[in-house]
Amino acid sequence: MARIKAKIDKNKKEIKSKGKKSYKKQTKQKLLKDNSFDGNEELRRSILILVIMIIIIIGIYFLSAFLVDKRSKENKISATKINYDVTLVGTILNRPYDEYYVLVYNKKEENANYYNQLFDAYKEKEDAIKIYYCDLSNKLNEDYVSDKSNKNIISSEDFKFKGTTLLKIKDGKVISFIEDNSTIETLLQ
């Protein structure tokens, strides 16, 4: 509205010199010309709005596809590997072999790497008896760690380990309970 008044005032100044009759006529013509809607102009605006909307939609599509692809790469699930050489204290006596060793040690101790090497080397021998290892640092084995070992084992609830121990199991019974590191080393070499 203010724009129209400004144009009228401008036109008044121009037309004052030409006369009052022509003033009204010219003002009406200019207003009609300024406010008239050209069909081509309306079509151009509609097409421009449509093109902008299509560009925005395509941009959102590619952005979301990129983000979803990025997330799917981050969340790849890998196959779980089962280690059949590991046992828990509660299952030491019921392994599927008649005779086997169980090396019980804490993987968080300084000499854990040494026992890992002994275990792996023994496992590779051709004439080796089956061997398992049991990690005392595992939360499920924490109840079996004690200041004094229990060598009189009748069931899995009786196990108590002071430190690194090599057990020899035959027919579900403990036949040897070795805590001496040099003896363990000799047996596994």
C-alpha cells in the first residue's frame, strides 16, 4: 500500500504540469499496469518454485543415503569365534575327553604371556593330551580365587586357586594338582 502511495505521489509531481484530467487517467493506467499479472510471469515463478523443491528433495535423498550408508559401515557385525580351548572353573570336571589338562592362571598377571606361549606350544605337539585353559580374571571365575588352594576336590564347588595351577583330569576326577611353576613348565614342554 505504501508503495502504491509513493508511486502516486511521484506521478502527481510529473503530471501536475500536464493537467488534472490527464492526471487521473495516467495514474489509473500506471496502477493497472503495475498490478496486472502477466500469465508468463506466473508460469515462470511456478516453474522456479518447482525446480527449487526438486533440488531440495534430491539433496535430502542423497544426504540421507550417505548417512545411512555411513552408519551401516560402522555397525558391521562380525562372526563370533568360539574358542574351544577355554573353560570355566565350574565346567573343569565335565569336559568331553577322558583325560586332559587344565592350565588355570590369571591373564592379567605379568607372566600370563609366558603361560600363553607354553599353552600354545604344548597344544601343537602331536602326542599331546588335550589341554584347556581357565582364566581366573574372568568374572565367572572370581569366586574360585583364594589365599589358599584346595587340593581335595570332589566337585566343581570345591575348587580354590591361589595362583597358576596345572590340573590333570581323568574320568572327571582331578588326579594331579600342580602349583609349582617349574613343574608346570617341565610338563608342558
